[in-house]
Amino acid sequence: MASDLDFSPPEVPEPTFLENLLRYGLFLGAIFQLICVLAIIVPIPKSYEVEGEPSEPRSAEVTRKPKATAPSASKRPKKETKKKR
């Protein structure tokens, strides 16, 4: 009875090229997602910015006045109408 049992591993076909490509593509996608999640969670200090000296573009942005947008002649304001019931 012990001789009837077959304990050899089952025959598994070798994975094809497309199956390997899919497997490694999924691994790369998972690693990319983990890197993206870690980039959101872990803050990276900005070492290139010096707090003692204000940078030139920021001071230029502060001195600029916001421009008021004038309505153009081709665009007419929408007419407000009440719903008729």
C-alpha cells in the first residue's frame, strides 16, 4: 500500500514569456506604487532654500498687483431667469 502513493512533485509547465513579462511587470508596478506612497508619507526637507535670504522671484511676485479681468465684448453675462412652475 505504501508503494502505491506517489510523492513526486506535480508536473508544472514552464511559464511562457508573456507570463514572465506579466509577473515582473506587476512586481515593478507594485514597487512603483510603494515608492509613490512613501513619497507622500515621508517629508523631504528642502535644503536648497535659505530662510535668511528671500529669493528674487518671491519678492517680484509680492510686488505685482493682481490684474482685474475685464469682460470681453463677445461674452455677454448670462441672463438670470426664474423657473416657471
